Amino acid sequence: MVKETKIITKNWSQIDPNEIDDAIEAGGYRALEKFIHKMTPALALEEIKLSGLCGRGGAGFPTGIKLESVQKEKGKEKYFICNLDESEPGAYKDRSIVDSDPHMLLEGIIIESLIVGARKAFIYVNGNYQKQIEILQRAVEQARAKNFIGEQILGSKYNLEVEIFAGAGAYICGEETALINSIEGNRGEPKARPPFPTQCGLFGKPTAVNNAETVANIPWIISNGGKKFATIGSKKSAGTKLFIVNGCVKNPGVFEAPLGTKLADLIEKYAGGMQNGKNFWFAQVGGSSGRLVLENDLVRKLEYDREAKIPLGSGAILVVDKTADIHELLLSWMSFFRRESCGKCVPCREGTYRLWEIAKRLQDGEISERDVAAIKDILWTLNNTTFCPLGKFAATAFGDALSNFQKEIYRLSK
Amino acid sequence: MKIKINTKEYEAKDGETIFVACMKNGIKVPTLCGTKNSHEGVCRICVVENNGRLITSCNTKVCEGMKIVTESENVAKARKINLELLWADHAGKCSSCKKNQRCELQNLAIEQKIENFHFVPRKEEMTDRENLDLLKDNRSRVVVDEGNACLTRTTELCVECRRCINVCPTKELSFNNRAGDTVVGTAFEKPLDCIFCGQCVKNCPTGAITDKNDLSKIMTDLNDLKKMAVALVDPAVLESVAFEHPEISCLPAGRDSRGKLISVLKELGFEKVFDLGFGMELSLEKMTQVVKTSAKNNLMLSHCSSFNLFIKKYHPQFAKNILAVAHPDELMAEFLKTEFAKKEKINPEDLVVVSLSSCIAKKKEKGQNLDYVITVRELGRMIRQKNLKLQDIKESDFSSGLAVKDEKIKSVTRTGGMAEMLAKKLKVKYVVADGVPQIKNILRDLEKGRIETKIIEAMVCEEGCINGGGQSRKI
């Protein structure tokens, strides 16, 4: 094993997630106390900006800038939303945070809400996560009893209510405008931007939406300072990241590693290497919407970087060995996107359906000339004309597979 | 600000979309999902190129220094693929479709030269009993809704453009299911029971929502030698008819199509064609009487059928405020079947009264004397079915007997017209509500007692019958 830097996982499996006293004993809510008694929102924001923390949901937008633009907005009514929709196949990092240390998450939510000036915070949980909803409910009640939530928090002038909102379990609701639509009671579909949620979000008010993992970093930054956080990780992106390694590895699971860790190290050192007798074929980084990484790219660093060849996405990594059936994989990706497209725009709604149809035919080996042309056209239109990034995601893995394994996919002899 | 479109520079206003800027300068950009008031960017057909990137023109605002290209290889490719995908979702039963030759999807396919298709249509038939399964089952099915007198809905032809959802003033329609299974529908797929303003029918680009009609019955009656068919022409349809059939408008274009329209109706087999203005005068007379004798205040005029339905369905507490006067078409039909029939010595049962109307709600509220209500679109279908050559049509005049005394009566087709005339006659105060949002405001005020007036006139379609649900869609 490697020497670990622990920020989010430091209390995991050490405390009982259902007991707030355990969490407090382990250092929980110190950051909140520090924030309330010794800091101003502007100062705390400065720390977050210094830290270089960026969104862990996939896009990697700098958190400080997002919070700042909400803080700047005038008007009393603002909202903070913690995005716990996590529906990417093979991703369970946000869920794990709730399972192991819900109070760290809650503390982060409270601090961020107070920084932006929100009096109401929502935790948007995927409706399928019944267990996590119960844990969070308990955590919120306990925190309220200790006056971490509610009126005049810890004797200060701050007020905050936290509500847990269970969505109906849709992948697209992880996209922030769709998530806002969902809370408002509309269909979970993305809205056109601008206006951005930071100016006109939930119920038309300025809203900050942060991924759960991002939020969980906040208490550490407030306690230890942004400068120290910036020293962890790589030059381009600071901090640690929860990586989920699945597939043919000896020891699959969630690992906290500094950003900039090489993919090879993650597989070898953290996940224990390939299972006995299995040969590495490729890895998919970033869940179903991620790109495929072949052996020669294993040395690449995993970090949030706009120009990176491998976008990190949510941090879910699927390791595939040479015995895997590529047709089955294609079909499973496309079944996912066919089901999870919201149905708003034409290319995504119809295109994912058609790709799914073709993937079925590919599996049966009944592909025609017409299909080969159709695949090209659909991938192109998904990449160029969809309303939101989901369409692009749907085309990523399929397109990568097609360019790398054309021979296997079309069952060509040579 | 200045933006470049294709090769020339144009002046564009801050805050307007690329689509509007193009339209204003006479540059055509095709679209399928846009309506007058909403541009959602759903169909992805209005894509244009800006500095090499594809963007939708309908919901992207203009910026300084934009270089828009409306026709390029990529733009054409995107439009073509998206249209093809849409077409595959559409049943494509053009020859038997009510909207044949008037279908925007069909026209676009012709315009974009879609010739060979990659995909097979995929919708399956669904019967009523399986309604509940629809919610459980994720397969895409066809919902056919014919449980009302005014319109027919079939998702088989639907391309999920959302126009109907966006224009619906009472939000009866929305999406069910998601992804490829998305269909437009009512809550729990219950039969549609709304105010039937018909805006969805008017705006539907395909044949997914169409007028429910008895065209075959009307045709039989028209061909029946024993029966005498009478057509009533609503003055509100004249402009719309000219728009739907440019051939029958007199020059200068679109000014008035009355003369030729009458000939067309006669050609179709109507023996007499009357002006509905006569019925409007009857209606005004009756209303004057009722209002004069009523001691009550806040009386609601009843000539907008959709408004009557709106009150019955959503605000039944005000049902007693509505005047018990039938709409002009019904009053005129009643007159025809009693006094006119007696005078002309016709058996009332042999008289078939058909109203050419701008409204589809009248189909539901038609009463016992009026036999059929047809819209401008249905007239078009009759013309196409009969293969009438409109170019050679001469002008003629309304049949004699039921002349309109004062042409001013025709202002009742506009919101507020009827109330204005009544108020002038009776010297009373009145309030006018134009469109559902205003109606809602007024009803709220009424409930709180903030309004006290003699008469209230409300029309569901904005600006009145000129924008009625039975009219042709103007772009």
C-alpha cells in the first residue's frame, strides 16, 4: 500500500455514522465553530479560492468562483444544493460518504450555505438511495438538536434549514439545471443557459449547486486553510479525489488518492492489481460516459484539466480484461443512455434509441451496411447538436470503442 | 450591434435571438419546435454555424462579433440527420394522414431532400385496456385519444416538439415517460377533457393533434338531394382562409376572400351561404334583453365557448354568472330551422346547418340546431378531397334573406367587441379579459370582491377569434 493522504475518508470505518457524538469526537463540526466564531463569509470564501478546489461531479468547475458569484448576488433569498444524485453506473463515492461520515457532508453543506448567504439548503438524493436518505435524515435531526442547523446557529446571527429532497432516480437530474427543475416539481430536464443557476436558479433565485464530494472537502479546508489544501495533489488540480475502481482488479472499491495519481498506480497500488490470470485490455475512466484508456495511456495522470486527454469525470474506473465481450459492453452502455436520456432534444432521444437498437444487432451479428453508416451519423449528431452534455457522453465510449476495436466490433477477420 | 450573417453585415438588437435576427432580414432558417412565444431548442433543426461551432439559432441570443453561417455542409448534415431521426419516430403514413400536404415535417423533409432513410419507424399500436400498462411498461406505445367532441390525438404521428405543451393555456398536456419512450399525454393518460381552445391543434406541425370531424357525414349530407345544406361563414375566418389558400384571396393579397370563399362553399355543395353576422346580431339582441332585465352584477358574456368550458371546469362557483344565451352560430341555426324554414317552406329536418368557424370548442358546445362545425383546416381538406381548382373560381355574394343590418357587429369577433356594444346600448360598465392569464386575474379579483361591474367579457384565445384554434397557423 501507499502512504495515504486522507481528507474525506479520514473518519471512515472509525465512527458510527448514526451517532453525531462520534463525529464530534473525531473532530466534526470544529470547522463550523471556527467559521462562525472566527471567520466571515468573505474570509472563508478566500480560503476556498486559495485551495483551488474544483467540482468533483465531473465538470471540474472551480468551486470558489461558483460560490463567489452566488455570494455577490443581491437579494435575500438564495439557495444551496448538495448534489447527491450519483447515478453513473459503477459510481458510489457520494453514497459511500453518506454511509461512512454523513456529518462531514452536513458540516460542509452548512458552511457553504452560510458563505453564499442561503437560508435554505437542499440535499438532492437519488430516490433509490433509501438507506442513505435515512442516514441523512437522522444526521440532520441530530445536528438540529445540537443547534448546528436551525435558528441562530451556535448563538450567531445565522439561520439555516436543511431539507432532504429525494428525486425519482434519474441520471439527468445530476445536471444542475435538471436537478433544479426536479426540485421545482417539473420534469427533470436541462434548461438553456444563460441564465446560469448562480444568477437565476432554484425558484428563480441565485443557487449554488455542489457535488457531495466537493462539499465534503470544505470542513478540512476551513480547518487547515486553503494554502495547505493546495499543496496536496498535482499542479493543475489540488486535493484528493475519491476513485472507484471496478472490474477485474483484486480489490475493487473506493479509494482516496491525491489528484494527479497515475492510472497505473491506481490499479496496481490501490486496487491490488489485476485479478490472477487476467490480462488488462482497457479501462474506462469516468463511468459510462467516460473515455476508454488503452495500455499505452496508463501512465497518464488523472486530474481535472480542460486539455486532458482523459477527462476524469466522476472518478469511476472500470477495468476490463481481454476475455470481456465488447458487444455486451456496448449494449450495456447504450441501454443505460437509452433509458436515461430525458427525451427533450431530438438527437439524444432518438439517437440513443437507435444506437441501442444497433448495439442489439451488433451483439447478434446481424449488422447491415445501413447500420454502419447510421452509427457514424448518429455519433456525429450526438457530439455536435445535443442540448446538454448527456448526448456527448452517450457518444464518447461508443465512439472510442469503435475507433479502437473496429475489428472486434464488426467481427472482421483482418 | 452588428452581426455578420452569411456574407453580409446586419444590425441586430440586444437580447434578440439569432433566429429572430435572421427572420427579420429575410433569411430563412427552418424550425419545427418553435412557436410565437416559446423557443425551447428541442428539435435541433434550426442549427446554424457560429465561428465553426454548431448552435441552435432559436434560443441563442446575438452577441457582438458573431459570424453566423446559415447554410453550410455541417449545418445541412445536422439538419438532415436530426430530421431523419425524427422521421423514423414518426409513422410516416402520409397518404392517409389528415395533415397531408399541410404537414410541416413533410415539408421540411422535402425541403431538406431526405430521400433514403437509415431507420425503420418504431411505434406500436396500443389499445385502451392497456392504459395502465403504459405507465408500468417502458416500451413505446401509441396512445389514441378520441374521447371528446373536438379533437383527436394520436402519439403515433407525434414528433415530441412540445408546441402543444407550450401553447396550452391550461397545461392539460405534458410529457409522459422518458427517453425514447417520451410521449405527449395527459395525466395518467386519461381522455383529454380541457377547454378545447384548439391552440394545440393549430400549432401541431404534424397530424398528431387534428380536428375531430364528421367530414364523411357532411359529404353524405351535401350529396343528399333531399337535404338542403346551409353554410354559415364566421367573419373571423376570412383572413385565415386566404392564408391557407392564397388562390382564393382577392388582390391585394389577403384583404378579403369573402367573394371567392362563398363560391367555393357553393361549389362544395352548400345551397345557401349566410353571413354569421346575422347570428351575432341575434346574440347581441338577446344579451341586451337579459342584461337589461337582470338585477345581478358581474354578468359574464357567453359567446366564447371555450370560456364557458373554462368556467364550468375550473371555476364552477361562477357558473351562475354566465348569461344563458347560446353562441351566435346556434342562435342562427335555430332561426334558420324555425322562421326561415317556415318562410321558405322547408322541412326543418331536411335543413343541414354547417358553421365554418374559427373555433373548435363550438364542436362540443354546438347545441341541438347546429348540425356541424368545421374549421378552416377542415374546409381545406374538403377542397383537397374534391380536387377543386381554386384558380378559376369567380366571386359571388351571400345568399339573400338574412342580411346583416350593421357591419359593425363583426367587431364581436375581437375581444371586448361584444361588451363594448352592449355597454354603449345599455350605458353600463364592463370589464374585458383577453386570454387565460387575464381571465385568471379577473376571476381572482372577483373572488376577493375587488371588481364590481355589470358585464364581463372574456375570450380564451388572445385578441379573440382572429387567433382562434380553428384557424390556419401563421408563422
